[in-house]
Amino acid sequence: MKKLLSYPLSALYYTCFGLSLVIFHGIQWVCLNLFGYNAHKRSVSILNLFLVRCTNILGTTYKFENLHLVPEGVPLIIVSNHQSMYDIPPIIWFMRKFHPKFISKKELGRGIPSVSFNLRHGGSVLIDRKDPKQALPTIKKMAEYIEKHKRSAVIFPEGTRSKNGIPKKFSENGLKILCKYATSAYIVPLSINNSWKIVKNGNFPLTLCNRITFTIQQPFAIQNVPFREIMERTENAVKQGITI
């Protein structure tokens, strides 16, 4: 029965998802060009609330744990495992007061209503994974941005999404640059569980009734901490919260 229901519910989900992106594309443009950053940021937060609610059509529910642990008024480097595109809207919505920005591949900067606009104009950065010479100074720019404005950068050190929930080895390059140029930042390890299950059978039909959890592990300041220790501590913290 669940498999049978997944077809019409997936179709309904994609319809609502697409409409949300199209409608909020115009809203974002108006907010940014007429009212500035804060209005644009609020429109992005509300968009991602809508995207989270769209997944409720699939019976998807969310639990965001330990948000109270995150320090305020300091730059943050949110380091997370990556299981699917369904990781991102809950991070933007539930962590909205920390102004999360993303390091994304350049291909996402064109052609996707709302998403591409926000990536280009909302403080996130776009990198060419095939060109490390371009990527590193771009990440440096983000580090300097969050250091100046006391906002947060989200990085997925696995590089690509895990298709079965098993975390891959973390790459250190991007995180190392963020730590080098956002010296007053706190690392916020984030463990995501079960978002991969939504697409475990592919993008259509999507699976139903998944419980996605986001667990914030203990944040810590990076100042005066050797990067090797930062890397090891962060990777261990994220992975200890992942259940397969």
C-alpha cells in the first residue's frame, strides 16, 4: 500500500516543490532589490519552511536536536555529513537565526528557480570542483565574510552525497581554509540521519514516512587549536551521531 501511495504523493510533492521555487524566485528578487539583505534573508528562510512542509506530503518528519548548544554572536562553521538534497532546507529553516551560507558547486548557480538566485546573491559561494585554484580563494572569501558579519558557513566535507547513509572520508581542504581565515569561529558538528532514505529507490517515486534527524554535537572554538586536532575532533563528532 505504501509503495502504491508513493506515486501520487510524489507527484503532488514535486508539484508543490516546483511551485514554491517559482513563486519565491520573484519574491526573493523583490526583497533583495527593494529592501536589501535582511528582507531577502527572511524570504529565503520562509521559502525553506515551505520546502520542509512540502516533504510533509510524503509523511516526512523532522527532529532538530541540541540547537541550544550553538553559540550566538560569533562566526560559525557548520560541518555536516551529506545524504541528500533534503539535508539543506531544514538547515536553512531551523538554523535561520545563524544566517547559514553554503559552499556549492557552480552548476547550481544557474537554471534552478530560487535556489540559483539565493546561491548567487545570498552570501553563499560557488566553486568549480575541477579547478582547485578557483575553489580555494572562493572559500577564503566566504571565511572572511562570516568572520566580518558573524554568520555561518555550512560545509559538507564528504564532497558528494552518501547514497546509503554510510559517511565517506572527510576532505580537509575546504575546512582548512575556513579555519585559517575565520579565526574566531566555532565549529558546529552536525550529524544527519535518514535523509538518504527518501531517495533510496531513486527520485520517483520517493519513499514515504521517513523520520529525519539533525543532531548538533558540542560546538567548540577553533582559536589556537591546531588544524589536525580540529579536523579529527570534528570528523569524529559528526560520525559518532550517524546511525546506519
